[in-house]
Amino acid sequence: MKIKYLKLDKVEGPLIVLSGVKHAAYDEIVDIEVGSGQHKKGRVVQIDRDKVVIQVFESTAGMALNNTSVAFTGRPMQIPLSKGILGRVFNGIGEAIDGAGFYSDCKYEIVGRPINPVGRKYPRDYIQTGVSSIDGLTTLIRGQKLPIFSGDGLPHNELAAQIVKQAKLSKRGKADSKEDNFAIVFAAMGIKHDEAEFFKKQFEAAGVLNRVVMYLNLADEPIVERITTPRCALTAAEHLAFEHDMHILVIMTNMTSYCEALREISSAREEVPSRKGYPGYLYSDLASLYERAGMTKTSKGSITQIPILTMPNDDIAHPVPDLTGFITEGQIILSRELYQRNINPPINVLPSLSRLMKDGIGEGFTREDHPDVANQTFSSYSHVKEVRALAQVIGEDDISELDKKYMEFGRQFEQRLVSQGFEVNRSIEQTLDMMWQLLTYLPKEELNRLKPELTEKYYKG
């Protein structure tokens, strides 16, 4: 039998405070009834002796100290899950919002099930995104967490939609790499209504909605719900990956909105702030999300993560990208300078990195020439930056003939390989072939990172 507490001590923002509470547990879900008969849910976030602080999952408007009752459920937050979630749209607390109900006997706690480090399997196979600058130079490996660092006004939403529409498993000798064994869990936090419509229309037009699960928290919805959104999405991903042996790609946008919600609630709880007002536990909180990616030795399924975050003032040293970079295995960085030159997607190749790329490319994975041609392309483009800096000082007409060839290589690299648009889907073979074509703008003797047998086979200069 539930005990109802009939009087609140305080209502402050999204928080309510009760005293005289017995046997409450951290993260416990509570049922709240407002005098008008309206029912809401909340979550215990702080316990101090018999005093309990509760986050309300909806607005606290209309709540008064004497017209609200609270009943403790004795369990943490759970959401119903089955394979039937594919093609459905849910809100940030796991309730269907696409016009149809959803019911399942199986309910799962959203706090997740940590993967035993000893039971983890090292990521190997790649996921093809169809985006050349990712597949060729910062390859996404199945089971990896590879964030996208963007800035305000940059087209990270378009890139996210492109990856959702085009992503697929590698087919090279893998018996479990079936198209129906791959799905995408898409979590959006603090996005505007027009952005939510953009994603829905993009997925419907591409015909991929039946393999996408969407968890949406809109900008005008409670910030408390924003904190549960990625946890609901990752719980759904774990269910599909580890109980249905599926390969799941989780795309979460925007992690900066998530962190700002965390900061706002931390401030309401009067916690001691850390860097730029964020709570001191921001690192461990982000790690509790990012570390839910991976593969296990006991399951055929996998969870791969692409968190997307915006850097305030394009500052990569801001706490959110800074801490994310520590936890994840690389980053893809969008460039405002490339975007202003109409290069889309504006991926800045040189500071971008995939730390697991070396273990998931080459013979048996992508193609035997991939490691060498990627190294050579990266090295050559890096030299282009040096030549451009020199040309700004002495003028492009006065640089050497070799440097002029590097300048042309750089222009062609950006215009042809990086700037492919948001509707073009390239296979890994097309990407690698294009990288070889671009290297023909350079003399053969400059290609010092390629094995002679690969140069003989692929170089057509």
C-alpha cells in the first residue's frame, strides 16, 4: 500500500521538497496528484535524513503547498520496451507521441546495465555512413563512441539526418551484417518544433522510418525530461542490441542542451558549481551515458554512439566538448570557415580523429589500400595548410611549382571529396577511388606513405 504525503515544504522551479518522509530511495519514482485531479510524475534526486527533494517531470504550475499529494512507488523509472518500438516516436520519458499507444509486459530501468570491462569485445567492423570525409579519414567503428563537435548555426542537424538515412553495416564476410539487423535510435534534446518536423520528414522521405526509434524532447518541454531523454534512448538501444542481437547506432543531439539542463537543475538544488557553472559531477554524468556504447562477448549485438554537441562561441575548450573528448574515442569537428565557403558537410578533416579507425579498416574490413591512402591524403592535405600560409605572405604567384600543385590538390580535395552535399551517398569504394584520383594532382615521388604495390595498382597519374 502506498503512503501519501499530503503537504509540501517548498515548490521551487522544477523541484518540490517534502519532510517527514520514511524509507525513500534515491532515483525512486513518485506519483504526484495536484488538487485539480491532475497527475504527474517525479523522481527523488536528493535525500537528507527525512527531507526529500523531487524533480517533477512536468511543469510545477498550479502546485501549492496544501493542494498536492505525493505517493512513493518504491521503484526507479522504467519504460516499456519490445522490438515493436522500431518506427515509433516517443517523448523524453518514453511515452508514445505518434498518435498510437504502446504497451509491453517488459519494462526496463533507464539507469542502464553497465558493461563489465572484462566482458567487453574490442570494436572491429566499420559502419558506412556514406559521408566520404568520415568513411575515408575518420572511420566510424561498430561499438565506438564518436562525437560531432559543431557550432551554433552550423548544419549538424543536416549531417545527423544524412547519417541516419545512409548508415549501414559493412558487408565484407560478416554473416550477421544483414540490413534488417541494423537500426538507429535517435534522441533529440531541447530541439525546436521545426527541427523535430525536419527530422521526421527527412526520415519519412528517405523511407528509413521503420528502422528508426525517435525520442524527442522539445525546447518548450520540461528540462527534467531533457535529462531522462538520452537514458530512455540508450535503454531502448540496449534492449534491441543485447536481447534481439541487433546492431544499433545511437545519435544524440544536442548534448550541450542536456548539460545546460543539468546545470539549471544543479543550480535549483543549490549545489556548489564548478567550471562555467556546471556541476562538479558533469564528467561522471556524461560518462554514465557514453560508456553505455560497446559490444559484449556474450551478445552478437552492438551499440555505437554519435553524440552531437554545439560548442558555445566555437570554443573547443568549453567544459562540454572538453569532457566529451576525454571520454569518447575521437571527434568529428565542423568548420565555420568551410561552411562559409559553401562546403557541405563542413567537416574539418585535420583536427578530426577516430582513435579506433586503424583497427577496423584495411583488408577484410574496407579495402587493403585504405590505411595507406588515408595516411597519404591526410599528410598531403596537412601540407596544403602550410603552403596556404606561405602563399598569404608572399602571394600565390611566387610559390614553387610543387606548392602550386599542392594548392590545387587542396582545392580539389575540399570541393570534390569533402563537399559532397547532404543528399549524396557514397560507398567506401567510391570514397577510396576518389582519394586516389585526388592524389594524381601530386607528383608520384611526393606519395611517400604508399606501398609501391598499392601505387602500382591504384595510382592512375
